[in-house]
Amino acid sequence: MDNVVVSFVFDLRGVTKDNAKKEAPIHVRVYEPKTRIRKYIHTNEFILKSQYSDVGTGGLSIIKHPNAAAIKARIDKIFAKVQAFVYSDKCETMEDVENWDKEDDLSTTNVVEFIKADLQRREVSLSVLEYNNSFIKRLEEFGKIKTFADLTYSRIEDFDLHLKKTIKSQPTLYKRHSLFKGYLEKARRRGLIERNPYDEFTFKKGKSDDPVYLIESEVKQIINYKPKGAAKESLERVRDLFIFQCYTGLSYTDLESFSRDSIQVINGQKEIHGTRNKTGVPYVVLLLPIAEEIADKYDYTLPVISNQKYNDYLGTLIERIGIDKNVTTHTGRHTFGTYLINKGVSIEAIPKIMGHTNMKQSLLYARMLGVTAINEMKEKLLDKEEKNAK
């Protein structure tokens, strides 16, 4: 096919416009000037706005990224394949562009390239893509499994230890291993490896712990806490971020997307409208006074830091306050969910408020509050009677 232009496009949907800390995808664009038809091919690579430069092959180069060379090599490989295909006799119309990789037999010996090629072929959703890319980052960090020849039982054992450095939940660890085992089984069936090393390596599914949440008195402790010392400013910002989560239910990734544009005034009441970055499910929540106060304090640009630093400072904050719970960035969201039920909001309404895909999480909040209710009854009724008796 003649008279088409092939180029790279960064951040097709403009997700970094209001949030420079969010990674955006790289696409290969095929454009036919005559008809103005465009076709976009996902490379399954994500970078920050600060790591993007419009100088390079196809109008894109990657800078200031630890794996810049590897990412550039992968997207250049896709670019070359697309370019060769659209200029060949096999591509007669723009509709044919979608068949650019149909003859690719996933015969690469590189493990990461194999996974990415499989993701492209399956045309997975954004949430599945992000989940897989998170796993790929862990695999690249490990660095000892690059080709299928590197796959041995001992390497899988070492990889398990590497994952455990950052993953404390056994169910989460189980999901990572299950994902990798599935890809290796697919590679075995294609003849890229003789045996799947997971046939010998066993990993337990484990049991998910109930989500950690705070009761109102604990939230008030955090609100009233005045940080001191060298880390005063950092702890104050983290305190504000966490309280904002406790009264809006926004997850960490949704905090990054929050801005003044997220606010809509309906019947005189300010509401936060958005779509969850993780699932793509829309949500709407009232901007409660304490959350509005925090938003005003930072002119609706929340001081979001990396998830790791957020958790580190949050751990310090909770320890200084004296709350004996394993609090993380997601605890604020769980706290808001239980807060809603405690205030009489129906279970049916909570998925719409928080952007849940179903009622499963809402029912879990209700079950957890049953335990809390019994504890409060014991504390306020039985303990009080015992004291009066004494």
C-alpha cells in the first residue's frame, strides 16, 4: 500500500496532560492522508512524559529511563515490522493493517518479548496490560531470566525470593507465579522449552487477609496529629493525602488523576466524577467538607509522591500516632467504604460511589463491620457493666 505514513505516537489519550507522574503508552500510527484514516498499534510499552522525546525513529526517542535502550529496541522492532507490512503487497487497504502480526509465530527466545507478543496478539484490556507490565518490570529487575535457556528450577526459586522482597501477601505472590507459569506452559507447547520449570516448583495460594481499615476515632487521631521534626513537611503532606482518601475513597492511582476538572457542581453540591484507572469503572462521590479543605489547601493539585515513599512515610506517621495496624495507601479507601456503611449508605449504592465492578467488596465491608459492632458492644456494654459492678 502506497502513500501512507508510519510514525510513533506517545500518550494517545492525553493521560499525562494533567498528571506528569503517570505513565502513558506508545503506539505505532499508520496514517493515510488521502482518506485521513488512522490505525493505531499498541507496543505494550509505557513511559513517563519526562522520558519521551519527539526526536528519533518515527518521531520518538526515550530518554532518562533505566531500560531506555531495551524499550527502544522493542518498539523499533515493532515499527519495522509494521512498516514492512503496510508497504508490502499483503496490505492493500487500511483495514489490512490490523493483520500486520498475524504471521508472527512467537518464536523469539527472549522471555519478555514472548510475553509482549502474546499480549499484542490477544488484544487485552488496559487493566490486564498494566498488570502484565507490572510483572514484566519485576522480571526485568530480577535480571537472571532473559531467554528461555535461563529457565531452571533454581532460577524460579531465586525469582520467588526476589518477588518476596516487595510482595508480602501470599495470594498476590500466587497470582504472579500463576501468570508466569501460564506463559511458560504456552512456550512449552510451542516447542521453545522442553519442560516447564513450574512442574517441579510448588507455590501456595494462601488466604487473603481482610482489608485493613480505621474506625472514626483513629481517623480523628490522624487529623489532629501535628507532625514534628526533620520530616515534618513530608509527614504533613502524607497525612493530608491519607485523610483525603479516607473521605473520598480514591485509590492511590486515582489520586494521581484528581484535579479541579474532576469536580462537578450538581444541585449546588460539589461532586468528584471520574473513572477508575485500574478497572475503567466510573465513580461519583460527594466532596465532603474535610476533603474539600485539603483540596483547597493544595489548589486541587494533590502532593502525590511515589507509592513506595507514600507507604514509607505513612508507616512512620501511623507509628508516631500509636495506631497498631498495618496501614498502607489502600487503607484509606477501605476506611471510606466502611465509613459509608457505618453511616447508613446502602450496600447497593457503594459500588457506584467507589467504582467497584460488583458488590463483592461492599459485602466484605459489611461483614467486617459486623465484627467491629460486636467489639463496640462489648466495650460499651459489657465492660461498662463490669466496671459498675466493681
